[in-house]
Amino acid sequence: MVKDITIGQFFPGKSFLHKLDARTKIILTFAFIIFIFVCKNFWSMGLLCGFAIVTYLLSRLSPKIILKSFKPLLPIIFLTTVLQLYYTQKGNVLFEWKFITITDGGVYMAIFIAVRILTLLLMSSLLTYTTSPTDLTDAIEKLLSPLKVFKVDVHTFAMMMTIALRFIPTLIDEIDRIMSAQKARGADFESGGIVKRVKALFPIFIPLFISAFKRAIELADAMSCRCYTGGNTRTRLRQMKITYRDVVATVIMVIVCSCIVILNIKLPNVI
Amino acid sequence: MSVLSVHNLIYGYSKGTPFETGALNGVSLDFEQGEIVAVIGHTGSGKSTLLQHLNGLLKADSGEVLFEGKDIHSSKEALRNCRFNVGLCFQYPEQQLFESTVYADIAFGPKNMGLSDDEIKNRVYESISFVGLTEDYLEKSPFDLSGGEKRRVAIAGILSMKPKVLILDEPTAGLDPVGKNNLLQLIKDYNKKTGSTIIFVSHNMDDVAVVADRVIVMNKGKVELSGSIEEVYSQGEKLASLGLDVPEITTVFLSLKKAGFDLGDTAFTVSGAVKAITEYLKGENDG
């Protein structure tokens, strides 16, 4: 059950999306997220949503993986949709019962918000699914490097992120293993009141912290044994390169974004 | 009736992702009361997955697990009953210690069973002496102990539930030779004293030869060979093709046979070898 978490996972592949430079992917994803909030009507949102779906098809990932990443957030999407239905009072009344009034404006709004969240989720998971953690942090280090002017230790920050990302799957496996081991001793994580449930977490988290600290010490030792010093003296085995793919992707993104601005101006707003 | 049996278990890991591998492809086995069974196999052969099905931690995609003839997933009570009667000790069990004292940690299992305080106390004392530690240890913190002692405390934590079937995943991994021999002896003693069934996974063919009554060889999620030590170990070529070795003694005896000294092929342990050699020498003196 813990293994169902796919956030931060990377699925290796050779698609166009996998081959894009990680820096391009980060910047374009950010642009995408900003423009998702710029969209004000169904036409622009539809365009962006279609763009996200085409991007997904380019990644050649199995639909099961994507659906799995949606699963944990479905309750949140459902809740916001319901709240939108209830709180948006605009346009014709479709349904009325005691204190509940549903308008067609509310229905549009609810659909709009749900599509917005799903698109956002799809695009941001595509970023992590098609970019290896190392590439991702390398790119972040590069992108943040202008901050060095302000004496920010960008390299250490990037290194910390690499290590953290690297150990997410390890820790998930570890939690899974410890949970199984305690379950085998009759531990019960699924019933009882809140106090009992919190108490039931001790047998998991104490061993988890102990092994995490142990791992951290071992990793630090292993790094100093290989004379790790960090900072500016380090060079890279693989240099990141901007290729024609990145140019193509950026141009397409710019065109899509311009279309959205035009659609927003020319057509009436939903919000 | 077998105390524990599995019928046609099929189970796949991480379905629908690129990491999918067939972990169990139709496994059927019976475990009898009081026997010691060793499960061996190459890494990834599905041994550990099989073990986790035996006490219901994992649920197979198809097939069933019967404890004392009853499907363990038939009801919540059946599953609970199975959890407490089929004690599963994971690899490196010392990593699951969490309490502030050894006593409290060993008492965790019995407490979850809902036993009375007196009964819990009896069981804690009984199991700590079973694993060969003195009662002085009970008040210590489990984190102050040595690796071998931690392992014993963790195993005591399983024994305190008095399982009818004890399952151990690589119990001797990472122990020094003395610690290893002690632990194997402990497993044998526990089996003799309580009559429980013991199932254990091992990579070490020498360990298996010392302890087990029966050997199951797994490969690619299937039972490849099953039988007594003699039956399985005499198929050296087949074992080699599965990436497994025969015990060192057997290798020595095979080379002796090639050199013209036929000592038979039933010795798999050092004591068995001593016997075979003495008999051979006797026969030579007589003849």
C-alpha cells in the first residue's frame, strides 16, 4: 500500500520527452503551470489540456502509471468540485432543495476547476516521471546558479536535494518492510481511535529513524572516503546540452501560450 | 492433515509498471506438523514473497493458503488466528526493535494477542532463555546490544507468541560462524522441544544440510525440486543450472570419487563425512 506512492518516481525511457534537456523541461513546466492559471475560459483551458495530453502521448508512459498518480488526489479533487458547485451562484438555477442551490455557472466552474487540477497534476508528474533525479537536480543547480552572486551555496542545496530524492524510494521500501515485520507480530494499523492509531506508529517510526540516521552516517563516511568536498572544484561527467529538441519544444510552448492569451482576450470568461 | 498448505499461488509484483516480474507462478506446497523445511533458491526466485503469503501479509492474485485446513483469508478472525500461529521473522529482524527495554520489545507480540500480564511475563522469560540470553538482558535497551544479541532478542519477540509454525527469512545472514552455529542449534532445539513446524530460507547449502528435514528449491516463482536432503543434493548438476551450489563437503566427496575413492553420495555435513570416511577406512582394513 505504501508502494502505491509514485511521486518522485522516474520511469526510464527513450521518448522525445525523456531526451529533452532537464532545464528546458523545468522551465516549460513552470510556464505551463503559470498559464494554467491564466486560462479563463473553456477554449483556452481545452487547448492547454489538449497540449498536456499530446505531451503525455509523447512520453510513451503506460496510462496505468498516470492513473495511479491521480488516485491519491481524487478525494481532494472531489471535495473542491463539490465546494465549487455549492458556493458558485451564477446563471440559471438548475436544482434547488432546502439550502442547496445549484446553478449552471456552478457546474461550469466545478468542471473547470477539476480539469485544471488534473491537467496540472498530469504535467507535473510527467516532469518527474521522464527526468531522472540526477538530471533534475543538476538542472536545478544550473538554473539557480545566478544566486551564487548573493552567496547562496547552490551546490550544497542541489546535493541535498539529490540525496533526499534518491532516498525516497529506499525509505518507502523500508517503511513497507518494518510495517510487515510489526504486522507479523500482530500490530494493527487499521483500526481503533486516533490515539491508538498514533500510538501504533511508534513501532514503525522508531526503527525507521534509527536506520535513517545510520544510513546518513554511512553515506557521509562513504562520501568523505572518496574525498568529497563539494563546491566549485567539482566538474561533471555529463555536460547538459541544448539540442534542436529543446528549441522545438520551446517554440511550440510559446505558440500555445500566445494562443491562450489571444483566446482569453477574444472570448468571454467563465470565471 | 498438513498444518499449513498453499494451493496454486499466483502473485505478481508492482503490476502495470516497468518493474513487473512474475514473483509466484503457481506454487503448491504442504507443510507437516513438526518438520523443518528449508527453502532455497537464487535471488529473486520468489522465496521471500512465498513466506509473506504464509501468514497473510500478502494476498495472492489467485490460489489459497490453508492454515489447519482453513482458508486464512476467509474471515478477519481466520487471518488474525493465522498471524499469531504462523510467526514470521524477517531478514535482519534486529531492525524491527523499537521499545525502550528488551522486555517490552519481546512482550509486544503477546500484548497484541491480548494475553494477561502474568502470561506475558511467563512468555518473555521463557523466550529469552530459549534464545540463550540471561534475564539480566530484559532491563537493557535493545539498542545497546551487539548485533548477534539483537538478532536473538528479535527472534525471542517472535517465539514469545508461541507460533505453531515458525518462519525465518535468512536467519543466519550477517552472523559470524559461532553465532550462526548457535542460531541453527537454537532452531533445532526449538523444533524438538515444542514440536512446531519450522520453515526457513537460506542461501547457505551447508546450513540447510545441518538443520533441514526437507528441502524445497525455488526458481522463477515455481517449485523446481522438493524432497529430502539426499534427494535434492544428489542432483548437483540441476542445482548448478539454477545458480546454486552443493555443500562444500559434497564437492570434496565428488572429487574424491573422481580420484578413485567411492565414499557414497549421502554425506552432506562434516559429521556425516567423518562417518563415511571412517566406514570406508574400516572396510578397507577388513578387506
